[in-house]
Amino acid sequence: MNINDALNTVSSVANGVVGLGLSLITVALVVDILFPGTTGIVNSVSALVSSFTSQGLVGLISLVVFVAIASR
């Protein structure tokens, strides 16, 4: 096993964990929309977005970078 195989394995595991996390967040959002107040994730996401946008242009740029990284 060389270093490239090890890095590919670690990368694929990390991608799987991130994919699982994003799927769980999506499910929690849907559940919270259908049954308000059950998970509280809508309030958390709203607070996160408002914390980015309250910083003006720098916050908006940070939000765009965050979304670009998360959508990878």
C-alpha cells in the first residue's frame, strides 16, 4: 500500500462522513418544516445566515464561500 492509496482511502471515508452529515441535516430540516419546533434546526440555520449577513459585505462573501465549500 502506497501513500496515494492511503490518502484516497482517508479522502473517501471523509467524503462519506460529510455526505452522511449533510443528509441528516436535510432530513432534520424537512422534519422541522413539517413539524415545527421538533429539531430547532430552522432557527439554527436562520441564526447562522443572519450572523453571516450582519457583517456586511465581508459576511456575505464568507457566506458565499461557505456555501461553495459545502456544495462540493
